[in-house]
Amino acid sequence: MVTINQTFHSAPLGRRAIFPLIAVALIALGVLVFNLLTGFGMIAPSAPLASRMLASIVPLVGLLAVVPVFLFEKSRTATFRIEDNTLVLGRKRYAMEGLLSAEPDPKALRCAVRIWGNGGMGAIRGRFWSRRLGTFQAFLTDTDHAVVLRWPGKTVVVSPSDPQFFIHTAREAAGLR
């Protein structure tokens, strides 16, 4: 069997990863506008100026918390690799030996329930369950590029930017043809 060492880039952010980002940004913008109106006395003009100004900047703290989460999750899923025939997803490692199949599946997350992890703020990462796949680990940025990797007793779903190249490389690393 050939030893494979290859780095893969994740697919660009898909709808399922962009929607939560847009929703959070719109909510934060709405709260920010409301609090700015409060701060400049257009709402509750009888409140002291200091409390109005404090109320106007509080949403920025929430926004400052959201941006690092997005950047962290995006950086964790930006690339993954096959290193010495082992799939490396962040800190998790999956030996390619024993891989049963590697197939594209854009519907992998359809009707899936998140058990633990991030469901879309910059990435879709964590443990999920669906009737079709059972319990699986997800490491995705775009469900349209999803590739399902199955081993005996475990399933992993990733979203490489070039699914066909990733599938070919994964099968070669596992010794499948």
C-alpha cells in the first residue's frame, strides 16, 4: 500500500454555514441600532447620558464574542489532511486502514440531529445522528460538497473543495480501488 500525505482545503462556506452568520449579524445590527437610538436620547430621553451611552455600546461586546467564534471555527475546518494514511481533522485522527467506503453525499446532514458541536457558525463540526447514517462526526463547511467516509463502527463526513480528488486519495490511502 502506498503512503499518502496530502492536505485538502475545505469547500467555501455553504448555505448552512452562512445562514447562522447572517442571522447573528442582523440581530446584532438591530440591537446596536436600537441601543444607539437609546444612547442619543431618541428612546428613553429621561435616562442619564452615561447609562444611555453604556447601553449603546453593550451590543459591541456581543459582536466581539461572535467574531472570534466564527474565525476559530472557520480556521479549524479550513484545511484537513491525510498524513501517513491517517485522516487528520483538527485533533482527531482516523486511520484509513479498514475504510469501507468514501462516497459523495450532499444530503448527509438532511434530517440529522446535532448531539454535540457547532451547527453552522463558520463551520459544521461535531457529533450528529441521522436515521440514514447513524451517529457520525461532521467536519464541514458546505453540505453540497459532503463526502461520507465509513469504517466498521464509525462514520465521518467532510467537505473538501474537490470531492472527487479527495475520494480518490482517501481510497488510495485505504487500499481501496
